[in-house]
Amino acid sequence: MPRELKANPNVVEMEYAVRGPIPQRAAELRREGRRIIPCNIGNPQALGQAPLTFPRQVMALLEQPDRLGLERRRAEAGAEGAYPLDAVDRAAEMLARLETGLGAYTESAGPAFVREAVAAFIDRRDRGGEDFVPADPDSIFITDGASEAVKRVLEILIAGPEDGVMIPIPQYPLYSAVIRRCGGRQVGYYPDEDRGWTLEREELDRAWEEAVAAGTRLKAIVVINPGNPTGAVLPESSVREVIDFAEEHDLVVIADEVYQDNTYGRPFVSFARVLGRRPVPLCSLHSVSKGFFGECGRRGGYLEVRNPPALAGTRTTFGELLIKQASVSLCSNTAGQAMVELMVRPPAPGDPSHERFAAERDHVLGELAAKAGRLKEAFAEMEGVSCPGEIGAMYLFPRLGVLPEGTGDFEYCLRLLEETGLCTVNGAGFGQAPGTHHLRIAFLPPSELLEEVLPHWVEMHRSYLAAGHKVRG
Ligand SMILES: Cc1ncc(COP(=O)(O)O)c(C=O)c1O
């Protein structure tokens, strides 16, 4: 009999609902031949969103540099189907600056020219804020998606079982999972659902006081802006309030800003912009997975650190630890690095690719907003379902205000899956106020598919509620 090994309990206990039991049941149904619509995760290209043309043209040339000369001649001759000259130029420039091509390891933090492009992007975005401080390329780390950046930061900050991290509830379960894996404590704060998921200072104070009374040593506060799963977009006043709170309590702010392009007409205000010269440690994240790129599979993202926290008991700096962590994996994947560069340096007005790029961007964002609106209309037809607040990120998080006695949002989502093929995640997977029920749906399926499936959902909702004694949640 082989010896039984004790596994790391932190890994055993870690949960990740967006790939949890409902998506697992969806996978079984798919194997049985059922059509499944995967709205459990913000994975736009899995639901038919087309990749943007310009970044893919550059990527194709980066992958096959021996075609550069030929493609340049074709572009210059205006040959049919030729890549535009700016795509060829960009690929040539990136290859020259990469020096060793996509197939070689790079610097652990990512190539300098990509980090410089990220810094220039941040500066363009935030210039004009009071006390503007330019971004420093040496404080930028290119990562395999934002997820990797979150893991690295929390791994450094959580030094013992009493160390806690404040996270919004509901939250994106990456945070609860990583805190668990690192053996720390999750401390939830609850944005106010009835006021469109606004963030109140009293609630931050309540969460802090309760945690401290329980012996928790708070290290950081996570803010997801725009929110996942709520879609809430924070006004500048809330961003400032979080920075005030962090300064008072000596916390690191982790600003997850991967949905910064998904605000659908409302302004996005970054934490870095509001921070200005204030000394609060800030780790901001961005990704190629969301926005209008939707390049989730490329695994590209960046982490920007401002005012790195001083570390007790070591001469090593926070930045050096981040580099050490990156160097254990040698470097992030080079295609993801290239995609980050293309995200932060899109074609400029006047460039041959600009018009097409802007049209594709506007189409993707316009479609997303329209689909969210269509879902909200369907919710209005469902008894007890409410979905307050503006549209943001890629998700709606409707509250299921009435359910048959003895059932919860898990059973509801399972029935929705079985009857319509829509794979969603129940609210408990993100955390929710006790006694409430929700689900999260990514508003990504093609419009025709939504039109086809929404009447079935409305009908399923009616029959689900009719099947039992209704109770309010
Ligand atoms: C709030 C939030 N942060 C981070 C991530 C992870 O992004 P990435 O694909 O860059 O790892 C996601 C993915 O859905 C997300 O919703």
C-alpha cells in the first residue's frame, strides 16, 4: 500500500467558484452533447468576440519574423490583403527591441521597452490629476495575467496566520483563494447593494474594527474597480476615501483595475491618479484579458507599484522580492508581454490602422453595453429579481429576491443550467450579505443567442418560483 501523503491544507481548502461545481456540471452536460453557454467567466473570445485586427497582425509577424521583408514589400506595394504598414513597422520595432525574439527568456520583470510603454500609458491616462507623479518603468512588472500579480503581492504580504487582507464582498474569488493558499485571513467589507454597490467609509471602519478585535493584523485592502461581480464603477470621492482609510491604518492598497476600459461612457479614475504624492503603498493591476481586447488566453498583464512598503526584518526591498518571485519562473510568457505592449500603445490617430482599430473597439464596447441592457430588461420580467446600479466590467449580479422555501442560489443556477444551457455562478461563490441570493452572469454571449435563450430563462424563473412556497431573501 503506497504511503499516504499529507497535502498542504491551504491548497486543499482553497475554493474557486468560477470553475466550481456549476461549471463542472456544465462540462458534463457538454460531454453529453448539450449546448452550453459559458457565462460563468469573463472569457470574451470563448463566446465569439473577434480578436482585434491590429494586435493580431503584429503578433503574427512577431511569431514569423522571416516574413517581415516580404510583408513590408507587400504593404508598400498596396498588395491585396497586405498588412498595413504600421503593423509591419511595429513588429519590426518590437523585434529589434526584444533583440532575442519571442522564443527566448526575457528579463524577469519583462523587457524594458514594454515596461516603458506601460509607464507612458499610465502617464497619458493620469496626467492632469493633482500632484501628478509619472510612472517609473522600474516599478512595473509584466506578469502572466493580473492573477499572477495578485498571487505575488499577497504571497509577500501574508507572513503569518494572523495577517489579514480586506476584500470587498462580493469579490472575485481569486482573492479569497489566494489568501487561503497563503494561509492568511480574509476580512470582508460590504459595499451597499441598495445604493448601487457604493463604498461607505463606515463599512470600512466596521470591518477594520471587527478584524482587529479578532486579533487580525491587517496588511492590505483590495479594491476591484470597476467591480467584479458587481460592475460598480467608483467615483473619485470613493477612491480618495479608500486612500484616506489606507493611510490612517497603514495598509497597502491593491487596486484591481483590469476592467478600466469597461465603464461604458462613465469616467474611470485610477488609484494612481488620485494618490498623487501621498505616501500610501499602492499596487495597481491591469490585463489584456478584459477591456475590448479580451485576450484572456494570452496571459498578459502588469503590476505597477508606488510607494513600496518597507519590510521588517530584511534588507531586501519589496521590489527586489517581486523580481525574485518573477525570476523563479524566469520570465512571464513573451506573447503576453507583446500583447501588453500592444494594449498600452494602440495605433494613434493618423496611423493606417487607427480607423479600423477604433471601429472594432467601439463595436465591442457598444455590443457589450447593449447585451447588458437586454439582460436587465429580461430581469425586469422576473418576479423578485433586482439589479441596481450602472453597467460596468462584464458582469451583472442580479439579486434573486424570492426563491422557493428551502432552495438557494446554487439550486437556482443549477436549474438554469439544466434548462437553458446558461452556465452562471451563484452568489455564494463570490460572497454576499447573509440571507441574500444572487447570481453572476457575464454579458458576453452573441446577441442572437441571448435573444433565443432569454425567453426560456424568464419561463424557467416563473416555473421555478411556482414550484414551491416563495420566501424573500
Ligand atoms: C477582477 C479580476 N481581476 C483579475 C482577473 C484575472 O485576470 P487575468 O486574466 O489577467 O489573470 C479577473 C479575471 O476575470 C478579474 O475579473
